[in-house]
Amino acid sequence: MRLLAKEQVPQLHAPRTFLVKVAQSVLSNHYRRQKLERAYLEALAAMPEQVAPSLETQAILLETLIVLDAALDGLERPVREAFLLSQVDGLGHGEIAARLNVSITTVKRYIARAGALCIMLDDSLDLP
């Protein structure tokens, strides 16, 4: 679909190789999405029923989580790791720098880059 959406479709010199690559990508995305959904459902199951979000909100959250995961997957590995260590694990810049073996300034730059991506995603999502 992405190729068809482009203004100029590139010439394929090895169509079978291209199809194999597309199939691998689709399968990889499918398994990553399944893993993400399982983790999300486990987190919901651990919540007390009285504070669990409505089914509609759950669906919106899952959709947003999948879009965010796909966007973060497009970042370089250290950028993604720094952002997740900061936002999910709550680590400070110094701890992240030590784990990734980079400077604190680099960690700040990584987190800012991933954060900017999230802001752009927020603007592009058509969610209530």
C-alpha cells in the first residue's frame, strides 16, 4: 500500500525478493502487534474493575499504542531505548547514559528526538 501511495512507483528488478521482504515485514508486524496486545490485555486484567477504562477507551488506547509502537520502531535503536527507559522505566538521564554508554547530552538529544516524534503523532492522530 505504501508503494502504491507514492507518486512514482520504483521499478522492481527482483519481484520475488521484494515479495519475500514484504511478507517478512507483514509477519514481523503481526507478531509484534500480538505481543503488544497481550501485554496491554495483561495490564488491563491487573487493574481493579472499578478503575478500568471503558471498552471504547480500551480500543482507542490500544490503537494509539500500536501507532506509537510502529513509530518508535522506525527510530534508531539507542534513541528508542533511551526514550523507553525514560518514559516507561522512569530512569534518569544519568542512569540511561550509563546503560547506553553515551553522554547525558546524547541521552537528552535522543529523548527529545523521540518526544518530537510523539508530538507529531499526537497532531496526526484523529482520536477523540
